[in-house]
Amino acid sequence: MRVLLIFVDGVGLGEPHPTHNPFCAADLPTLTALAGGQVWTQDATHQQSERALFIPTDATFNVAGRPQSGTGQAAIVTGRNVPRIIGGHYGPKPDEATRAIIREGNLFIDTVNAGKSAALLEAYPPAWHHVIRRGKRLPSSYQLAAGSAGLRFFGEDDLRAGRALSGDWTGAGWHSELGYEDTPIITPYEAGQKLVALAREYDFAFFSHWLTDVVGHRGTLPQAVDLLVKLDAVMCGVLDAWDDTQGVVILTSDHGNIEAINHKNHTRNAVPTVVIGAEKSRFERVRDLSDIAPVIRDLLLHDQ
Ligand SMILES: [Zn+2]
């Protein structure tokens, strides 16, 4: 049983407002189909369609304040109620208490300890490797989780060789933001297909897309619409390539943000969890972000 977890930062289910919520302003046929024909807003309910299970998922843990990436991602990769354990939401990078929880155990460590293979599928640029190695920048919670399992972080060579995917899906950011002229650029649909091809090489594969949170903090409605249209095409590529009998694809987020483009903060909205694959019903019991990892663990470690 294979698991591909697609993590999108800062995507929640917000008010159905076409000028505030890009999900209501964009044409998103694949995302809508994944929610059983519903637009991704707070009105969307738990749905099971032929290909997918859609679950509005609590990211607050009944802890006051706005959910943050450090604790939210940690809950996803450890399956523990991290905001409640440390007594608050913390981020964007994990604090010391959260880092200790991540190092105690997470999906990457569990997979590797069971003799199975795991990977973080993003390619990071040389500057990122440099600052992480020198301790000038803290890894995010999911990066720390992968690193604590001894996994290698992919880089420029892996991107060029097709062993990893750019965090912006297409690789266009390596040209526009990093100054490269010759690194590969693919379409969002191809990125979805590539994600599936890469995930076939591992038992557990994780991919993080963080631009959704960046646009939620600093972007405009047209920028948010543009990004969600890309996500829709990526998921179309994923759906076309994924073999439902081989495992599950899970898409989830750590907290809301982009769904309320009228303000620049995270929200306390529920986040969408989508599960694609024949075993999707196993995720029916997911209520909050800490409920996802235990089901993945069961699928990876106890099923053949
Ligand atoms: Zn944020």
C-alpha cells in the first residue's frame, strides 16, 4: 500500500463570498468534483464520491488563537494533538517543544523503521541547503520530520534529473525568483502526473506546496484565483495518473488563510482533507489534523 500526502499550506474552508474567497471566484472543476460537486467553502460537508472522500477537518484543536504551521504540520506528521500538548498554536517554524515531539516519532521515522521507503519530494535550491546546513534557518515541521528519519533533502541536481519536483509545482519560480534559465519547467497538469510517478518509487511520499499560504498573507484575489486554478490542474493530473488500487493520495492543509483573501491572517476555519483511493473509507474517522497519521500508519505498516 502506497501513500502520497500532498500538503498545501494555508488552505481553509471559508465564507462563500466571491470577493473574499478565491474558491468562489475561480473555476475549479477538479477540486469541486473531489468534494462530490461542492465548492470548497464552509458550506461543504463530508462527502464520499466514486474517486474521493472529502472531509472538513478541524485545525484548531479547541485551542484559542489562530492555528499556525509549526504545530499544525507537526499534528499532521505525528498524529498527536500538538497544539494542546504544548498549550498553544506556534509557528511558522516549530518551537523547541514541538521539535521534541516530532523527533520522538513521525510518519517518516515510522516508515523507515519498518524497512520501507519514504521521501520528501520537493527540490530545494542550493541557498536553502546552505542556510539549513549552517543552522542559519530552522527547518519547518515536516522538513524536520523527514530529516529526523535520516532522509536526504533533494536539490537542484534532483530537479534537473526529474527525481524531485519544485515546490511551486511547475518550476517557474526557479527562473523568476532564483535566476535560473535552464532548469525544467512543466505544466501544473504534468506536475500532478509527475507527483504520482515519483510517489510510485516510495511507500510514503510527502510533497509540500507553501505558495498558498504566501498568497494568503500577501496576495490579491486574482493571484489567489490563479494559484487555485493551478492546484486544480495539478489534482487533475494526479487523478488521471493514480491507480486507486495501489494506495491513497491525501491532500490536506495546516490552517486556513487563502480562503479569506480580504485579510492577511490565518483563520480558524476547518481545512479540506481529500482522500483518493480504494481504501479511502478508512479515513472516515478523521475529525482533526491529528487523526490523519494513525490511518496512514495503519495502511503503511499493517497492510501488505
Ligand atoms: Zn502563514
